[in-house]
Amino acid sequence: MELSEQNVKKQRPVHLDLHKIRFPATAIASILHRISGVIMLFAIGILLWLLNSSLTSAEGFASVQSLFDNLLMKFILWGILTALGYHLFGGIRHLIMDTGRWEELTSGIASAKALFVIALVFSVVVGIWIW
């Protein structure tokens, strides 16, 4: 039985309500891994600017050092380090999966949930260290 083009179009959803779709833990882990990579891409610019400013002169170093007394700068640094940690731990998870482990559904979900817990603990530790 051959499906006509019109029948296929009728079966497609017209409107996807993304609030009702429940992503599995593995999908959330993958999406967050990509988002953390994009955050790190922009963070490189901030970190290079801070490094350049701190190395130009003693006054530049003092001005960068005084920036870290600002609450907003501490929050930005915390966000950068949290993204770096999540991306690192997620990358390790992907490398392990590349070896053929944790590819089954149950172990994949368990490793994604473990990634969330490890990243959360890392984020809290980094937050305590920064503040």
C-alpha cells in the first residue's frame, strides 16, 4: 500500500507544544552539553580579555583584580566555570560511550542522571570557592 503525499501531510503534527513534550535525561544531557560548549566559546573572549588586561601593566592587573570584587563578575565567572565543568564531565561521559559502554537505555539514563548530580555538586563547590 502506497502512501500518498496528501496522507503523509495529514499525519504530521501542525503545532508542537514543546511544554508538553518530555525529553528523556539523555536528551537533556546532550542538549546541555551543546549549550555549555557555546557558553565556553563566548567565555574564551571574556577570559582572553581579562588575561590581556592583567598582563599589560601592574595597573591593568590591579583593575582586573578589582573586577573580581564585583558581584556580577563573580556570577559570570561562576557561570563560566560551571559550563566548563559540565562540558568536561559530559565529554568524559561521551568518551566512555564511544568505547561501547553505557550505550544501553538504562545505563545511558543512569549516566546522564549521574552527570547532572556531579555537575550540580561541582557547581556548588565552585560557587563556594568564588564567593
